Amino acid sequence: CLATGRLSEDQVCDIALEVCRMLGCVHEQPVVHRDIKPANIFMTDDGRIRLIDFDAARIQKEDTTRDTVCRGTRHFAAP
């Protein structure tokens, strides 16, 4: 129950699927968020899921295979 701060397994799965859908849309732009972590997944009062904090995001360049600068939050950023 959201009132107690606990989510059911079904709610967690629904949130995870929504975040995956959002990331799919973001990657089509082609933007890479680079800082996905629980603190950057926000639920509105009416239960909508929002992906926030695009400060570390970058536009993917087709001719580039790696970043030159490390970004993101330690323990959450991709290696």
C-alpha cells in the first residue's frame, strides 16, 4: 500500500515495466540517461511514474563507442 510506503510485488513489477517503457522512448531520441537509480524514479500523488534528473544524460553519437567522462552515481552508473 502506498500509504504505508510499501509496494506489493505487482506494483513493483508495474513500476519496473513503466521505467523500461520510458527508457525505450528516451533511447529512441537517442538519449542515454546514465543515472538510473531509485532516487530518480518518482511517483506522483496520482500514481504516475516519472523518470527525473537528466543532468548526466547525453545524446548518443553513432560514431562513438565509449564515453570520455564518467558520469552518474557511484554504484548505480554503468561501468
